Amino acid sequence: MSAAKTYLAKLYTKNFFITLLGLELFFLLIDFLQNQKNIPSSANLTILYFYYQSFAALKITLALSLIFGAIWSFIYLVRSNELTALESIGMSKKEAIKPFFLVSLFVALTYILLGFTKAGYYYDDARAILQNKDAKERAKDLFFRYKDEFIYIKELNPISKTAKELQIIGVDGNSVKYQIEAKTAAFENDSWILKNASILFLDELNEPHIARSYQNELKTLNGFKPKILDNISQGGEGLNAVDAVNAIWLLKDQHISLDKIKAALFSAVSLPLFAPFFILILGYFTPVASRSFMQARFAAVWIFGSLLCWGVLTTLSKLSFYGSAGSYAPMLSIAILGIYASYLFKRLK
């Protein structure tokens, strides 16, 4: 029985990779036709661009490849009567579907985990190369509040992890307590180090009650990674999963809307699970015998159905990001799909 499960897993994995390769090449070709005028002439940068863009395309191609690979595999198994043969040796339909579900679940979880790494920024890196920039476009004129401080940053470079022209104003209620200015700052050891900082503060004991001091290095803004600061003005769509979680934790009490960051995070960790749950539903409705099996109709119905459901989910994800739907909408949709898929799977014998 284990040999049969291994065979099913290998068959599905092969069809999945063939489908993924085809979809990736298709998307890269479309991207090339759209952006060929802006692609650098340097061979190294061109290769690097397509490498980054191929991973960015997985956001669309991975789930569809997992589903299309399962469709081709089920068609082959039914047409060749292998499902009937497996049933005759004691393997139930439920057991036959498990390898498809487990392989797709493993691939989906791996992709989610990659979103917690630097790979989550590959799309930004590809755009930077396309726009002929040495690094991601510098964010300018950032202004936000953190705890009892108002922070202004004239220019931020997320790649070099440096900033220029910083001002920090500390308040206590309606009173200004101090003002810190620095020409440059660098992000080191999870904190920002202000270089040659000038501190203007209230001196209630001595007239004129205002004093100034200087520090060669001043540590502040603990945990505020450059990517987090850079994406505050962009709403968090460009953050990877780790930085999105950090941003939510840092800003949860700062009276800043985190709906966009939450929506992007929930979409990133939930949408890849669409494929494993959809495959359970696909397996439930796949016939075992080939006698009345219509291959063209089966393929057309399920390809169209998967594209329709995937389109609805991605649209819902965009609506939640722009505030037209709740930030939990994508995760809730996947949860409902998972409950329905589990219900059908339990009905199988």
C-alpha cells in the first residue's frame, strides 16, 4: 500500500512541476513583452531580474500549478483505470487522495515559510532592477508617531539601512519635552544609531529654561527595521511576513491604521492553502471508473472552477487591502473552504 501511495505522490509531483514550469515560462514571457524596453542590457542584471520575477510570479502560478497538476493526474488515473486497480487491491478513494493533499500542503507551507525570508522582497528587487536603480527607491518625508515621540525622516534608504535629516520631538500630554536632530543615522543591532545628535530639552531649574547637549551616538527606535519604516507610508503591502508581524506589534498602540498591513499578512499566509483544500474537493468529485468519464468536460469544468475561485479569492484579498472588505476576509474565506473540503473528505469511505 505504501508503494502505491509513493507512486501517486511521484505522479502528482511530476505533473505539478511540468505545469509550474509551463506557467512560469508563460508569465515570464508576458512580463518580457511588457517590459522589454526597461530590462537592463547587462546580462547579469537581466538574469537576476528574471530570477526575482520568477519567484514573484509564484504568488499566482503556484496554487494554479498545484491544482492543474492534480487535474491532469486524476484524468490519467481514471482513463488508465489505475484508480479502479488501486481500489481492487484495497486502497480506498480517501487513501488515494491523501498523497495529493499532503504533497500540495507541503509545497504550500514551504512557500508560506519562504515569505518569512528575504525572498518576500524579491518583487521589490525586480522592480528596482527594472527601474534601473541601484537600490529600492528611497522613501522621503516620513512622519509618524511612536509612543510619546513624533518622528520625521527626510530620506530613508532601506538597502544601505541609513537615513538622513532625522527629527524626533518628545511630548508629554500637550507639552514638548525635547527635540532631537541628527544629520545621519544607521540601523545597527536592531536599533537606529543617530550620529552627532543635537538634543534640545527643557531645563526647568536654569534660565532661559532651554538647554542643548550633543551626543556622538544616540540609540533610539528599537525594532524599527528600515523596511518597516519604508513601508509605513505604503501601507505595508511590500512587507514580508516577519516584518509585517513586527510592524503590527510595534504600532498596535500608536493610533495608526494597521488594516492594510494585516490584510497583506493574512493574505500571504492563507491564500497558498487554497490549493490543498481545493484538491480535496476535486478528489471527492473525481469518478473512479472510466466507463462514463468525459475527459474534456471534466478538465474544462474543474479548470474553469479553479480559475473562478482563485480569481474571487485574489479579488477579495485586494478589496481587503484597500478597505472595501475586512482584513480577515481572505483568511475567513480559506477557513470556510477548508471546512467544506474536510466535510467532503470525511464522507469518503
